[in-house]
Amino acid sequence: MNFTHFNESGRAHMIEVSDKDDTKRIAIARGHIKMKKETVQKIREGLIKKGDVLSVAQVGGIMASKKTSDLIPMCHNILLTGSDIRFSIAEDEIQIESEVKTVGKTGVEMEALVAVAAAALTIYDMCKAIDKDMIIGDIYLVKKTGGKSGEYIKEEER
């Protein structure tokens, strides 16, 4: 079996993508952060002392999507054409969705996943003074388009 991210010496390397076609690529990822109902209420009312939690988390997620190749060892540095974070607030959790876009030779799945993780971690950081029991979880790829493998949609989302 030939592994794509190992060279002839068996050492890790970043794969060569220059021969691949540029295509429009989109990836959507989701995750959530569970917390006390009181914490959610304080976020809704803007009563967290560090500031507007969701605005800061949105910027944090977008910034992280742009820096994914600095965090994940074999990721290519990708010029993103778009990155967005959306939130859905429930009684005891905040659901996070990222959508990342590019036109290029490799996909943006990792950028979308990292964006969700960073947004969740930003929420945790901003609220930890009042709720250290928060749980970040279920970060997953919902959909990706473009490239040789085409479209993927998570089975539960179809």
C-alpha cells in the first residue's frame, strides 16, 4: 500500500498538487459547545464581561480558517475566497457552523473544521470565568464540493 503523505524514505511530506486542476471548493463543518443555561442566557443578554461572545468567536473562527496550514502539519497554505461562521443558540448549547470557500487545487475541509474548533474554543475562553463545565463536541464535516472526488454530503444531512 502506498501512503500519499510519506516519501520514498518513509518520512512525512506534503503532497505535490501542482498537476491538479483548479476547481471551486466549498466545505461546511459543524460542532457545538454545551454549557449551563445561565451561561447561554448571559451570552444572549450581552452580560459576559469579556464582551460580545459570538462576534469575537466569529472573528476567531474566520481567522483560524486562514491559519489552518500553520496548525495542521500536512495542510497546504490555501488562499481562501470566503469564510463564514454561523451560530444557533439553544437552551444549553451553541451550535456552530462554518463555511469556507476557495478556487484551487486542494480542498478546504480542514479549514472548515478548524474554524468550528476555534470558534468553540473562543466561546469557552470568553465564558470560562463563569462556567468551567462547558463541553466542546461533535465537530464534523457536513459537506464538501469540488475536486476530483466531487461532492460529499454527510449521510444524516441528505
